[in-house]
Amino acid sequence: EYSCEYGSLKFYALCGVGGVLSCGLTHTGVVPLDLVKCRMQVDPQKYKSIFNGFSVTINEDGVRGLAKGWAPTFIGYSMQGLCKFGFYEVFKILYGNLLGEENAYLWRTSLYLAASASAEFFADIALAPMEAAKVRIQTQPGYANTLRQALPKMFAEEGIWAFYKGVAPLWMR
């Protein structure tokens, strides 16, 4: 069977898997570019341009250095995609049922906007901890080289807030 019932658990699961694949894989694929961009923002004197940033990173850390932060990127954006794509469908059906069939059709653009905003609210909460770890790994030399090093260190230094202080800017974005 290649299909599933609209609004079923299988439907939501497939939407979530689509989100994991589309967000997790694409964001992980551009980690080298994101790493250089973040470093340019933090230290513009050292990382003067994209090409210079790649060159400096490779000279200091080797080609493997361009992958720094891949694990939190993959996990964080996979979680964001899962929530974004899965919850969008949940909220679309929920809000549509609240409005009734005719109003849901008449107000479909607003309904889609509300469902999207609601899903993104939760998706950013899911992303925030890994995004915080990724930024520290990529922009603070010597802080941590891996996710396994970063998470306990962040928690020990700042508690749970270390993982969520960036959630408001994500919501604003």
C-alpha cells in the first residue's frame, strides 16, 4: 500500500519523516558554509570573506574542520523538520475542524498561516538546544569539538537555560 488516510497517525509520521529528511539532510549538507558564516560574524578580522574563511579553516583544522558542528546540525534540524512538517498538518486539521468545513475553505490562507506559525513555535523549541551547541562548537575555539563534549559543559556552566536562550530570536526569525 502506497498511501495512507489523511489525518491518520501514519500520515503524520510520514509528514514528520519528510521533515527530518528535508531539513536535517539539507542543513547538514551546508555545514561548511554555515560554519564559515558564523565565524565571519564572530571574528570578521580573521575571517574576512567566505573564500578566506574556508582557507583559514582548512589551514587551521584541515578539511575535517569544515564539518565541525555537523552532529548538532543534523539532530537539531531533523527535530525541527519533524515538528514543522508533522505539526503543520496536525494544526491545519485541528484549526480546520474548529472553523468548520466552509469557513476553513473560505479562510484557508489564514488557516495555513496559523497552522504554520503554530508548528514553527514548537519546531524552534526542538531546534534551540542543538543550535546553541552548534554555535558554541563552531565559534568558540577550544570550547568543545563534539556534541558529546558541548552538552554537559553547557549544562554545567549555565543549566538548562544555556539551551534555550536563543529560542526567542528563532521565533522572531
